[in-house]
Amino acid sequence: MAVIAVFNQKGGVGKTTTTLNVAASLALLDRKPVVIDLDPQAHVSLALGVRHLPGNATTAAFFRDKVPLDSVMRRLANQIRLLPGHPDLSKIDALLGATPGVAATLKRGLDAALAWEEAPILIDCAPALGVLSLNALFAADRVLIPVTADFLAIQGLNRLDLALNVLEGPLKRRIPRRVVLTRFDEAKPQCREALASLKSRYGDNLCDTRISEDPALSESPAHGMDIFAYCADSPGAHDYRLLTMELLSKGFFQ
């Protein structure tokens, strides 16, 4: 199984949008992806139309009650398999933060319940470097980092890049990562400057594909749809198709 953490410590950069629509694009290619929602806001679950679940039917039960991960998996009509999030995830730091070895909890759970899985597994992380995000990073083979062109988002990216370098020590392995620029508008000087800066710092780790600013990307979750179900001919759908194909061609999901 290939486990991909989609993470940035800065909110509002398209993390959930990217998880949702890369997974949907993979599903259209018959890759039958698994999405794990580790954000207490449960936004990717909401965007997939999964709402009003009790905590014991979500990833919160895995951390809190040690239920197997596959027992909370839901198979959706669009061929995505979802392990839903829940607001109870916000309590995990307080409940488990002092537990020895807590950062490896998700890794152990994946090995126990989904070791047979050949399809890509995408983790939508909380926008903070706490117990849940550390679990995602420890479990992940690779990290996909969405970032917008604004100063604070790029600072968050740079801090995360340094944190990943530090984590490589305890993990005793490199953490491959790719950066994708979202909400991009070629006409804005700020976007062009951010692109040049990111190319200079991250080189080949910056995706060639950029995700356009597209209202349909923010509208689709309100309808419980991915961008392909909501508006398949939109710029956002086009860009997420290209991004998925680029990541596949680079072996990111292997």
C-alpha cells in the first residue's frame, strides 16, 4: 500500500480540496482509493456527503477505543472508500498526547487492517502538527503539500519542510514530498512571484501542475460532490486530472 499524507500547517490552502479531488480522480481511473479523515472538522467526509455519524463509526473510535480501521470504512458510490472523521478527534491530543509510542498508532493500525491494500491511501490531516498529524506523517510513505501564493502559507510550507527533515532522523528514512501550488492565477503578480520562489527553493519537488482559482472547487463540497461529479469540464477538474496523472507518472502512488 502507498500511504500519502496531505498536509500543511496553514489552513485554507486547499488541503481537503486536494485530498478529495485527487482521490476522486484516482477513483475515475479505477484505482479505488482509500481516504482517511484525520481532521476534527471532518471536512473531507462532509465533502463526500458523509454526515451526522456517531463518533464510534469514525476514525475517532480507532484512536479512542482501538477499534480496527477497516471496521469504520464506508464504500461510497464514486468508488472512494472513506474512513470518516469526527469532532471527537479534537480530544485525541489530550487523551493520548503523553502515551509512549503514540505517533505510531496509525501505522500499526494500517499494518493490522489494511496491509493487503494495493490501492492508494490518502490521509487528510488536521492543519496543526499535533498527535493526529504526527501519526499521519509516521504512517506515510510520501507527503503532498498544498500551498497558496500568500506569504503565511509559504512560511507554513517552509516550516513543514524543516519538520519533515527532522522527522527523518527518528524514522530512519527519507520522507519524499511534493508541493502543489493551489488557487493559482497567472494574471496576479503575487502568484507569479510565489511560483518563482517555490521553484527556486523546491526544484523538482514542486509539481509542474498548478491548481487554478476556480469557484467550482469551493462550491462542490456543499453539494457532497467532488469536482468531477459537480462540474467535470471546469478548470479545477482539468487541473486535478493533470495533477493526478503527474503524480502517477512520477511513481508517487507506488
